[in-house]
Amino acid sequence: MAKELFSLLAVFIALFLFGIYILRAGLIQTGTSKAQALLLKATSSPLKGLIVGIFITALFQSSSVVTVLLVGLVAAGLIQFRQTIGVILGANIGSCFTLELVAFKMTDLAIPLLVVGLVCLAFSKSLLYKIGCVSFGIGCIFLAMNGFESLAAPLSSFPLTHQFFEWTNHHHLTGITVGAIVTTIIQSSTATIGMAMGFIEGQGLTMESGVAIMLGANIGTCLTAYIASIGAGKSARLVAHAHIWLNLLGALLFYPLIAFLAHFVSLLADTASMQLAHASTIYNIVCSLLVLPFAYLFARFVERIAQVKRFK
């Protein structure tokens, strides 16, 4: 029984990731080259970078993709590292788009969306095809969310998973670690937080645990850009380092505030999914706006840390 349930969990994770991939394919209306051209124009000031970072990340459905693009631009010498900070801040905010969409609790529409998507996908190289990608992708995500919620109760009945949930519910550091590790493995903070939403709805996890997992998921999402920066030159590596430091410092800032944030979002929405989505959005907006006025100072901090590491 346990083997079947964990196999189903793996299937739903794969379905969620597949849905994000298809949704991203439908939302991207411009090529990567055009996105790079927009990034080049947007980096004249941190505020412009923030706005464009939000927009492009919502479009690409991945802050990691945007950060990898920045690594490539810096490695090519087209922009300076310090010009990327605003975009990185915006990318963290833009990554909340899918979570807010999922949290609207329209999961009963999963099957109709899948059917509409399949029909539209038959019309290749047209607007209907793009609509089909979006519809089918959202349908897969909604179906996976239903799966996460349905598995929460039976999984929590097993002694091992029950003990794990109990440990996570009482130790915030465990939640952060779990969020970081799972996101590092599956390379999607959205999917990790989506799973947490499902288990909170199924009464397996508390909202405080969900917030802790969300903090860890933001750390785990930095791996892709770090891998892309290997061998890309010192300045390009700084982009990945800035992304890591931003999320690490954000987690440290919010760690003592986990209980407060969990209580605050409970006043903003009725459903647990919406509350956790709002917590992620608030966290990323607050962290980005706190750093934005000091974007170039933050860049200097990252540069100095990198110099210290190099001289050791």
C-alpha cells in the first residue's frame, strides 16, 4: 500500500512539472533573443530591471530561466554584473504568478481544461495552439493539486510519514531544509510549494511548516543558475552568487517571522492554498523592495564575498 501511494505521489509530481512546462510553452510569445534584447534595455536602472524581471519571469514561468539568461549576457560582456540585480529581484516576485493562479482553487476545472487543451493543440503553429498549451498545462497542474490533496491523509497515516510531518510541524529548520532539498532535486520551487499546499489542505502540515518549506524552496531554486555559471567567467558567476545570497539572506530575515507571516496570511484568505501563495508573494515582494534601494551596494557585497573566497 505504501509503495503504491508513494508511486502515485511521484506521478503527481511529474504531472505538475509537465503542466508547468506546457504552460510555459504556451505563455512564451517571444523568442529568447527578444527576451535578451528586452533585458539589455531594462538594466539601465534597478527599478526598470525589477519591472522587466517580473514580466519576463511570469512569461517564462521560471526565475531560474531568467537568471540563466542573465548569466549568458554577463558572460558575453553585454551587460555588467551590477546591472543584473534589479532583474534578479523582479524574477523572484514573478515566480509567484503560477502559485497565485493555482491557489484560486478552480481544480474542478481540471478535466474541462485538459479536453479544451487537447482540442486546441491539434491546430499547430496558430494562436489556438498556444491557447491549448496554456489550457492543457493549467489542467495538468490542477489535476496534480487534486492528487496532492487526496494523498495527504493516507500518507500521513503511515508511521514514517506521520513522524516526518510531526517533525516538520515542530521544527521550522526542518521545513526549510526539506524545501531546499526537494526543489534542488525537482528544480521547481513552484512544484515544491504546490505539494506543500496540497498537504496543508489535507491537514498533514501546518501553515507555519508550509511557510518554512516555501523559504527553503526559494533557496533550492538557485542551483540551475549556479550550474550554468560554472566556467562562464568570474562576472557571470557573480549573477548566480547574487541569486543565492538574496534567497539565503531573505530566509534568515524571515526565519524568526515564520509564525507571524503564517498568522498574517490567515487573515488575508480563507483557503490554506491561497494563504501559502500569498505568503510566498509577500516574502518575495518584501525581500526585493528592501534590497532595491541598495541594489548596487548589494552587488558590491557579493563582489567582496567572492573576492574573500578567492583569496582564501
